[in-house]
Amino acid sequence: MKITNGILLATLALALTASGAWAQTIPPADANPAPLSIKTFYLTNTSQADDGMELVTALRNLGDPHNRTWFVPAQSAIVIEATPDQIALAQRLINDLDRPKKTYRLTYAIVESEDGKRIGIQHFSMIVVTGQRAVLKQGSKVPVATGTRGSAGSGTETQMTYLDIGMNFDATLDEFVNGVRLRTKVEQLSVAEEKSGVGAQDPIIRQIALENTSFLTLGKPLVLGSVDIQGSTRHLDVEVVMELLK
């Protein structure tokens, strides 16, 4: 019986010793945490709200979870509340990510051919900054009646809308490792000679539209698409070439 009690006491002592050793491995709380500072970073190459929020997301994911980060779109600025070492890390990240965007010139060519021979060509150029949308329109605005409002006693008023007749170009460039991606829409609208039959002032609008996504190489023309002109042996080719400006 004495032997059994001795074994139990020895086992209990070992357990308490192990528990004490384990407890000592827990690091004590920092009694003197680093002071927090507030720093405002004004972005020099980021003007779009989406780009600013992408920077904020990167800072939140890579920085300490206790940091507080805000984006101020009106000032194109990022405000951070963190320790000095975390603010220094944010400074390095912003310097790496807030870089000037490249500017390109896109030149579209609308080539009209008949029997394999070019009989006409039009060029349209536009300046595009990577990540931003650019729009170019050339032509006229044609009024089209869409309805009426009012009553017989007070008179009626015809409601009008205006169509952009001519050439319309919409482009967005994005840089990738394997090249520059172009998202574009090319649209040609024209007024047909015949009438619609709905109303004396209602025109028939003819439309040719091309919308696609392509990867461009500097200085190399790319055919975006081709279309046959109805009622003739002619067809149109839509080409684009890209030049780097800065």
C-alpha cells in the first residue's frame, strides 16, 4: 500500500512539473506595444477609384491585420494607421505599385475592297491609357421620335432621341505578361434611303458592329473582322495597329 501511494505521489509531482514547464513557454503580453502613427500617402499615378481600392486591398492583405487603411478618392490618397515599421512597409509597397501607366496610340483602319482590290480606306486614331476606357465618335446626331406626351386639351409634345450616325469606337487596353489586351467595339451606323413605313419621319438605321477581345503586338496590324456589304460585291475589313507613346 505504501508503495502504491508513493507511485501516485511521484506521478502527480511529474504531472505538475510538466504543467509548470508548459505554462512557462507561453510568451508574456507585450507591456510596451509600439505606438501607432497615422500617415497619408498621396498617389501620383492612380486616378481611378478602382485602382486605388486595389492598392488598399494589397496593403490590407500584406500588412498587419491590426492596421487600419482607408482610400480617399477625392484626394487620390491612402490613409494608414499602424506602427512605424508597418507604415514603412506600406511606403515600399505603394512605391512599387503606384507606377506611371503607359500610353498608346490606336489607329483603326476601315478598308473597303471589291474583287480583291482596295477601293477606299479611312483611318481613325485615338490615345488610350492602359486600364482606362477611350471613346471616339465621328458623324452626326440624327433625331428620332420615340413618343408623345401631354393631353389633347393642353397640347402634345413629341419626345425625341438622338442617334450617333457614323463611326463609333470604344477601346480599353490592359497590359499582361504575354502582351497588351484590347477590348474594343467598332460600330458603323448609317441612314438608309428607304423609309420605315411606321411614320413619315422614322428612318431606317443600318448598323455594322464588331465587338471582341484581342492581344496586340506593337506596330503589327491586326484584322479585327470583316463583313460583306449587302447588295454588292464589296466588303469591309476592320484593322487596328498599336504604337507606344510613353
